[in-house]
Amino acid sequence: MTRQGRKGHWEQVYSTRGETGVSWYQSEPALSLDLIRSVAPAAHGRIIDVGGGASVLVDRLLDLGFETVAVLDISRTALETARARLGRRSGAVRWIEADVTEVRDIGTFDIWHDRAVFHFLTEAADRARYAELARRTVLPGGHLIIATFADDGPRRCSDLDVCRYNPGSLASEFGNGFSLVGSAGETHTTPWGSQQAFTYGVFRRQ
Ligand SMILES: C[S@@+](CC[C@H](N)C(=O)[O-])C[C@H]1O[C@@H](n2cnc3c(N)ncnc32)[C@H](O)[C@@H]1O
């Protein structure tokens, strides 16, 4: 898929299915929040949700008092959905409309969170660009939390192929610059009741 095709795909998904009609919808991103709390710096620091879409994670991160909260996503429609939901609080968030495989510089953060974005990168060159951006962005001692479909998870999502991972195979993608310090599994139930196996990896920036 071309870069333009990728953006068009996601704009179409959010404009036709909305915030809660997508398979990945969660009313409470409980495991993400547990993992984020487990690595958050004492002074709460800076966090970015990469491919955050319209997720309510950003609402909860503002509640937790992070000094900087950013959301990056390729889809303007998704970001606008989250902004509208937050109303006046949306001014406290840095919104970045970009393709994670193309953007050069997004500043520095203590925590990079990604649920269900990295697994769409089926080309090695895209994965390498993603990992390079993560290395430039996450400060030494900071953390990367990545959730993907597990080895026994779906092979496709939103009409696109995905790559599936376990903590070990995720670690080989991020071995340069990050050490695996934790992992967890989760069974996600979609809004229409089917189950999807996810794996979460927690990495520390060396
Ligand atoms: C499966 S959804 C997950 C959304 C959110 N993380 C969640 O858990 O609700 C994948 C998200 O990644 C975004 N996305 C897909 N490819 C991207 C890319 N190359 N760069 C940035 N965002 C991307 C999509 O627009 C979509 O919001």
C-alpha cells in the first residue's frame, strides 16, 4: 500500500465506523494503564501514544497528571474524534497528524505507548524506520510499551495483513537500543464479541 493509500484507508475507517464501531475499541485501556503506571517517572514525565487513534487512553493520561501528553496518528478524523470528546481539555494535548514511518522528529519522551499499530508494518524497511524513530525519541532510562497481536492472534485487521509477535520476537525488532523488561498477554473482546490474543512488551531504553 502506498503512503497516501495508507492514510486514505484509515481516514475511511474512522469516518465510516466511528469511535466505538472498530474492532480494537476499549472502554477502558486497563492493561496499558497498569503498564504505564509501572514505568512512569516519579514526576510523571512525558508520554506519547503512537497510533493512538480515537482511544480514551489520552483522557486517562491527562487524569494521571503527565506533564506532556502527545498523541500521534495518521488519521485526522481519529484525532478530531478524540479532541471533540475531550473538549476544552484537548488544548493540553500535543496532537501530531503523521505517518510514524515518515516523521523525522517528534521531540523526546519518557514513555512511548503503541497498541495495535506496529503490527501493521509488514515491510522490514517500515519497521526499521519505526525503531529508529523510537530510539531517537525515547530518552535513556525511558520506556517503550508495544502491544501487537500475539502468535495466536488474528492474521488480519481492518482488511490489512498484520505481523504477529511474542515477547521474544518483539525483542528482536527492538534489540538495538532497548532491553525487554516485562511482558503480558491479553485477550481483547471486540464490540461484537469475538476474541483476539494480544501480546504486550515493555522495553527500557539503554
Ligand atoms: C488498530 S488501531 C489502534 C488505535 C489505538 N491505539 C487503540 O488501541 O485504540 C491502529 C491505529 O494506528 C493508526 N495508524 C495506522 N498506521 C499508521 C502509521 N503508519 N502511522 C501512524 N498511525 C498509524 C490508525 O489510524 C489507527 O488509529
